[in-house]
Amino acid sequence: MAHTLDVLKTSEAEQQIASAVPLNSGADDSHHATRRESGVDDEVAKLAQRVFVLPGSAKAPGAVVFCGIEEGVGCSWICARSAESLADQVPGNVCSVDVNLRNPSLHKYFGLSQGGGFTEAMKETRPIASFARRIGKRNLWVLTSGAVGAEPNGALNPARLHARFSELRTQFDYLLIDTPAAARFSDAILLARIADGAILVVGSGSTRRESARIVKDNFDAAGVPVLGVVLNKRTYPIPDALYRRL
């Protein structure tokens, strides 16, 4: 399965591709596969730097929503990898929060059980940070989705969400929040309103331009800053000459 990552920076209505590095697991010889794996790690690191580090402490966001335009574009993977990369770059505590209650997967990425997470924290009164699990000895924690049903129901109560995320902000320096596809559900906008902005993930060759435009317009109408766009799952090869220049 190929994972690819293109980081696009947004400047009002204009979006320009900043870089393009594919990762083709198992499709190449070990030399090329290792180089491309390293390339994707570099691009994830750049994304974390541009969003959380380079703006400076006075302007850098502390809580960011990651959402795909539609399902299957690798948003959860990017959210998880970005959290890992950010934890390696900053001294503060980083927490990746799975609020994709439609199709949770961060627990699988980090090898954790799903239960005892976000949905339980929304129902109980003990500190929400106690539901987060530390990954090894790193400054990285994960708050899994918890047990979910067909619909989030009361787990996305706006007043309760605001209170719980305010609590999380006092315990963690950075929150990276995974949410459902924005073209299908309104969850991402609801969550982004209590965060500092959003990263949109589009799928190369699968996301329609009109769908992306509508989602971007919806975020603008809600007053949610779009901090960046990631183009993922690019499958066509890039010549070796270009890799040396990335």
C-alpha cells in the first residue's frame, strides 16, 4: 500500500503545492523504499513545523483539527504521524485525540485498545487527561475514541465539548484532533470552532475540486482558519532527479 504526502500551504483563496514526496512500501528495492520512507518523515516534520513551530509561541496554534474532505484519504494516518513528529520537535506535551467517532482508528495506529477514551470522558466527571495514554516514555499521549455506536449522540454536546477541551488545553501544550470526513459530517466544523484552526486532507485523484471548495467555504463561513491543506495518496512516480532536490 502506498502512502504519499504533499503539503500545500494556503494563502487566502490560493493554494500552492510546497513539496511532493511519495512512500511506496514494498514496491521498490530497499534503497529506494528507505529513502522515500525518510522523505515522507521529512514532509510530516515540515508540516508540524509550519503549523505549530515556525509561527512562534505568540501565534502558534495549540489545538488543530485534522479532517479529510471525504473518507479514505489517510487523514487519521497524517494526524498520528504529525503528532509523533511534533513530539520529537518540541519540549511540550502533545496529545493526539480521536474524535472521529464515525470511523475511529488512532488506537490501531498506536497499538492501543479502543475503549476507555473520549466517549467515556464525555460521560464521566474524572479529569479528561486521565483517559489519555502515554506512548512509551515520550512526551506523546493518545486519547482514543472510546466505545462508539452508529451515531455519536451526546458525545458531541457543544457545551460539554468546550468544557472538556478547555480542560485538555490546561494539561497539554498541543492537541491534534482527528475528525470525520468534512464533506459528509459537520463534526469537524463543530470541533474546529473550539480549536485554533484546521488542516484539510485531500486525496490525489479521488477528491473532487468542487467538494474541496464547498468544504473550504463551509469552514470560512464558520470562521474557522484553514491552516493548511495536505494532498495525500499520490501514486504516480517522481523521477530520482527530483528526489535529490526535495
